[in-house]
Amino acid sequence: MNLTLRPSGGRGEYELAGRQGDLGPADLFGRPMFLEILPGVAVNAHCNCVLRDGKARIRLTQTGRNAHPSVLIAGALMLPKPRRERNETHGAVVPLWDRFVMQTVRIDVVLRPGGNVLISPLTVRIENGDDVRRDISFAERMARVVRVWTAAAAVNDLADRVAVAVRAHISAFTSATSTQAQLAGALPDLHAALGSPTGDLLPILEARYALGGYARPVGDLSDELDDDDFIEDVGPVSPEEARVERVRQWRLAAARGASSAAFRRDVREAYNSRCMFSGKRLPRTDATATAGVDAAHILPWSLFDLDVTDNGICLSKECHWAFDAGVLRLSHDDTVSRYVVSIPARIPPAALAAGFDLGSFAALVGEVPLDRLPVDAALWPSRVYVGELNRFLDGLAV
């Protein structure tokens, strides 16, 4: 589905459009909406979808500070504050504070057991009245935000207004009980602490905490997307498939981070370039430019521990793909204190229908031998991270 800004008199209205599998906007009417900031972490958006003038429109459930979903998404991403009046936004670049609109947000939508709606942003299109446009990957941008959170959380100086404002931002956007005022106020407070810049807040914070090193503005997809990427119907995608895809996108985002080179090196060294799942040792050689193993994140959204070694595993290229695609799962059996590789129940029938050969992956199922793990047990995959990942993939995290 899409969350889209439509003209409505002087001020635009946000509407839900399209379908996701069997779900349409009418299935969501009147249900409380939660906004997924990180996989497994959602905030109350204090709004719902209602039928107005024949349209599925978003309405706040409280009066007070503007905490519309577009404002919350901009706030979470540390973008400048958007407007809803497109014809009053101008400039040669976007985003500028109060001079752009959040035109379309591509979202996954899930009905949760409690009767509320989980909205998971995928891609954000921002633009202004001069038709200057940017398309942003929510996962990539949030991965940058998490690194700023990590840096600011390490600053203990209460006189540092910026660090204090970033910590308030963390608190607001990682709690399901955050009030409308806390969510709506986090971005303006951070903006003020930075001296009220007109442009993008995130690069300023990255420079402050020496988090640069990106080859491009990470998260900017403007050269990769076109209007077809914002089609309103996504087809019969199951919630399980949507969760796996979101984790894959987050892992992609984490791998592009400025600190990912050190993470890759540390994980490969800890495992001696041996794949944890297959046991194959595939180091770089004098005759090959690269190793045959990757450092794969377990929790690509992990707060404050994104690039530590126990949040990674060493996998061959093939196993890395299977892990990201949800073909192979890693768990920890506490009864025997061993790591276990498995194939989720939904995979074999889908593989059979597609003529996909699962044989090489089925051979990896079972307990992981101890000699495939790092010599230092402190570097073994965190059981906490593995458990949190599986709770999310099983739909139990939020």
C-alpha cells in the first residue's frame, strides 16, 4: 500500500491507497495504527484510517501537537520538518526545513492480533512545489540514525545539548508508550539543539560524531526508482514474506555503513574465514581478490551493538543469501547449549512448486559443530540477538 498526500483545498490530506494481498483500506478503518521504526520496535502513531468523502483518510486520534504519520516518519529519519501544503514549498534542493512535502510512503501493512495496524515504511518520496524530488530507503536512512543514536548514547555530558536531544529522540522513537507530544517534539528539539539549520539534520549529526565515509548519500534512491516502484498493489505477499524482506533490506543497509569494513574483518578473523553453516573454509588467496565468505549481521537494527562481532556470523556467499532470504534459520537450543540450523516449514512446499533444489541446504540442517565457532566464546553469536531475530521473523516481536 501507499500513504499518499492528496490535494484537499489549501492543505493536503494523507490517504491510504492500494491493496496488500487481501488487505484493503476498508479493512483498517477505525483501527489504532502503530509505526514500525525498527523491526520489532513500533510506536503508537496516535491515528487511524477513516472514510471521509469516499476516501480512506488518516486522522489523528488526539488533538494537540501535530503528530501526523508524515511528521513522525520525518522525525524518526531525522529529516527536516515537512509541510502538507505542496504549493507553498520551493527550493533548488530537498529536504529543507518546512519547504518540502512527504508525497508518498510505500508501506507494508499488517493486522495484529490485538486489532491494531502495524505500518512499516519501505520507501519515502519527498518533493517540493518546484518538482524537486528525492526517494529515500527507510531502512538505509534508519541504519544511519541508529549509528547516530549509538554515538550520542556514549556521551555522558549533560551540558551537551545535542547529545541530550538525541537521547530524547531515542526514547521517543523506541517506546510503544510514547505520547503524541514526545513524538512530535523530538525533531523540533533536536533541530533547536543543532542551531536550527535549514537543511538535512542527519549529515550534520554524522559529521559531529565522525560517522562519515559514505560513497553516496546513503538511503537516497533517486537514481534507482521511478513511478513504477510506487505502484499501489503489492500482490499476495504474506506477512511472513514481508518480514523476511524487511530483514533483508535492513541487512543491506547495515552492510553499507561506514563501520562495516571493520565488522567484516573482525567476523572473518573470528571464524578464520570458515562458514558457520557449511564448515567450508574460504579465505582470500594469492590467486583470488576476495574471500568466499561474508560477515552477516544477525540483528541489522540492533541498538548500540550493530557492528560488534557477536552480532555477526561468517557465512559462504550461498549460505549468506539463504540466511537473508529466509531459506535457512539459525537458532539456539538452550537444552543442549548448541546452535541449530533449520529450514522454515513454509520453504519446502514453495521450493517444490518452483523446482528449487533444496538438497544442498537440507544437508546443513542440524546442530552446528563447535569447531565452526570462534575460539573465543565471547565472540559466538549472541543468543539474545538470535532469539530477537527469530521472534521478529515469527511475528512475535511487536
